[in-house]
Amino acid sequence: MLNEYEKELNNKGITLIAGVDEAGRGPLVGPVVAAAVILPKNYYHEGINDSKKLNPKKRDLMFEIINRDALSIGISIIENNIIDEINILEATKKAMIEAINNLSIVPEHILIDAVKLDLKIKSTSIIKGDANSISIAAASIIAKVTRDKLMDKLDLKFPEYGFKHHKGYGTKMHMENIKKYGLLDNYRFTFKPINVLINEGDINERKIRKTNI
């Protein structure tokens, strides 16, 4: 069951449990987004699952349901320039901690997808947590949909890159479009595929288009 970790904590008298997850560690462009979600005690909804296992329509529906039912939701968005400055793992940790701090309720225990965080509140890091904890699964949906909406917004301004299709991941189509149209200022310049294009002269780093987003 997806709520076994929550039930185990409930049996110890712990009811305010925050699930934490991120979206966007792998893409070449845009921010990494983290979410923290506190669900009501004994909460269960059969539609909530690892965001990667849900189609966009189902994710959007669950996003609305989680926003309706959750006791508290915290979100953090760490932009590409910070990712380039401190690396994606540290940016992910920063986003997760900020998301926890942005909760309107202080949790008693935190369940985290894979990453270990230095926190004052007791926490459990769970491998594949988004597939094993309903709280983390809910956070994964909030983070994923929030980030996808940002990429859809970018797509409206720069449709030639195809962001609504690949969400910033390094697909063949995306790489070809980068070579054709150049770089935007919210690309992650320390990521190898972008770095290689610059170093090999396929892209002129000095000709970066401003996104103003």
C-alpha cells in the first residue's frame, strides 16, 4: 500500500507528516521545483501515485484534488543560474528545504524521496519514495505540474523550441532546435550537452536570447 510509511508513523502518534519530492533535475533548461505536502491523517486517494506513472490529464486532476485536500503545501523554485552556481544536487536540496520551510504547518516528521537533508525535524529518506509513500507521491505531482506549467509558459513565448513536448529534457528534437535557434538565458550552462555545444562552437555563448520569464 502507498500509505504504509504514514500508517507506521500514525501508530507512533505522529500525524503531521510532510512528503517531499522534486521535479526537473534532468532537463537542460529552467528551474528545479520541489514541493512539500502534508495530507490529513489516514488520507487515501486511489488516483495519487508517482507523477511519472500518471498521464498529464490525470496529473492535472490530482494536482487540483491535492490542492483541495492537503492541510498544507509548500513549493520552492530554484532557477537555472543557481543550479549552475551550486550544482543540481545542492540546488535540489535547497529547493526541498525551502519547500518544507514554506509549509504553513510545521510537520512532526518528513518523508523525502531518496535525498538526505540536514533538518531539525526528524525525517526518513525513502528510495523510490514517490512510489512507496502517498505523501511523497502527492509532492511529486505538485512539483511536476508546477514545473510543467512553467515550461508551458516558456513554450508560449518560444514555441520553436518545443518545450510543451519535451519540458526541457535533451531530446533529439530539442538539441536540434537549440542548434537552430540558439540558447535562451535560462538554459543550464554547466550541464554537459549545453557545455559541449558551446565548446565545440555549435552555439555562440555570447548570443543568448533573453526570456524575461
